Amino acid sequence: MEYREWRVDLPWTDFKMYAEPLEVVLRFYKTHLQRDMQDGKLKGDAWFFVRGFLVSSIQSFAAICALVSEKRPKPLVLQAQILNRALLETLGNLLALLEDPEPRFTTLMREAFKGNMIELAKLKRLYGEDKTWTEYLTRREEGTTIWAAQGGFTPGEVAKPENIKDFWPTPGIMLYGSKRLGIAPMLSGERKAVFQEIYETHYSGLSEQAHQRMAAIGLATLVDEPSQQWNPGHAESHTVSTAMLFLACMLSEIEGAGGYERHAKLRELWTYLREIDGEAKELWTLRYERL
């Protein structure tokens, strides 16, 4: 396959050049996961979350691109970086789920049921006497009843969902476990190596931005005062390339776990990323060259 020539000397990258291979692969797996789940080619309930993670990530990436678009008066880089943190966590969730699919699907579903029940109880307390909420709350309760039956929840768990102990850990606990909580690391081997590289490179900075610490203030100030930027365009470029790298990892994981043939456009995307991103080269060597 012939790849387009890339000018690596530019201080920023015009990602339109390889938006095409990324979009092709995203559409391919979004469509094929749905079809293959329905046809029974993909076995196990965990694929429900796998496809959900992919759909969520597609939307997050679209939002990132919109936030840093050159059509905006000023790019909203800080807000796009917060979405990159969400993509990082989605990648971690996907890796942990694929490490042990069915038990971890159960954990995710039980945690979701607990949250749903607690939220519903709060809404009923706030709006239970408001007739404009009656239909919504009734429908929500009906759905919860079906969910409880299909999920095998006990009457006690339905009555007191706060007693459900299942919870999905944060990325750091996924990697390193927690002695205090009695949780072992959820990742091993190449999956752990890949996520540890990404976590240790990005998570601290992205979290500082999401929690509105000094990194957030600094980035917002630079965006607000473009004359103070040393490398105009670099922040936008770095934000999009990071998002693309996280997506490439997710797509490769889905491709491998689903037993799909290697998609030529995904290989093309990895080639472009490796040309401009040293981290992409390292992740490719750690796992994705062989997956």
C-alpha cells in the first residue's frame, strides 16, 4: 500500500489528511459490531459495552474536533483536553473489560443498576408529587423492573441498591490495584504495558485540567491571549493527535478481540501516527504491531 507523504517539520498538523482512514475504520466497526452481535458471531454480553464504548468515543472525538476547529474564533483546547481524558478512561475500560469479559460485564451492569436505582429514588423524592413527572417516572420504574428481572437482582438489592457492593474502579486502580479496597490489578501483560504508558504520560496532566487546577488556568489563559503562545497551533494539533492515538488503540483492541482481519485503513492510520508521534511508535512496538 502507498501512503501519502507527510511533512513532519511543521509545528502543527493538518489532520484532514488522515481523517479519511480513521472515519472509514470507525464506521466499519460500529456497523460490523452491531451486525455481528445480532447474528451471533460475537459471543457474550460484554460486546454490548464494547460497542457502547466505541459509539461514545466516536462522539467524543467529533466534539474534540469541533472544539479546536479553525472555524472557531478561538479554539477551546482546555475543553477538548477534558474530553481526551474521557477517551483515556474509555480505553482503560475497554482494556479491562476485554481482559476478563463476562465477570466484568456483570460488574459494570450491577454498578449501573445501583446508580440508576439511587437516581430514581432521588427523582421520586423531588418530583413524585408533580404530575408533569408522572409519566416519566412510571416509565422509568417499568424499565427498572424489567432490568432487575433480567439481571437477576434480588428483592433486597432492589429495595436497598446502596447495599450493592460492585463498582468499577478508576484507571489507577485498574493498573495497580488497591490494598485498602482489596482489589487486584485488572490488567496484565501487553494490555497493562500499553495502558501504563498512556496513563503515566497523560493522566496526571489531563486530570489537572479536568479538575481546574493550574494546568487548566494556564491553558485557558494562553487560548484567551494568542499573542502569548510560543507555538501557535501546536496545542490543537497535540490534542487531536492524542485523541486519534487513543482511538487507534481502541480500534486495534476491538479488531483483535473480535477476530477480524486486519483492516488496511487501520494500518494506514497507525503508519501516519507513527510518523508524527513518538508515543505511537512505542505503543505500536509494545502491542499493536503484533495484534
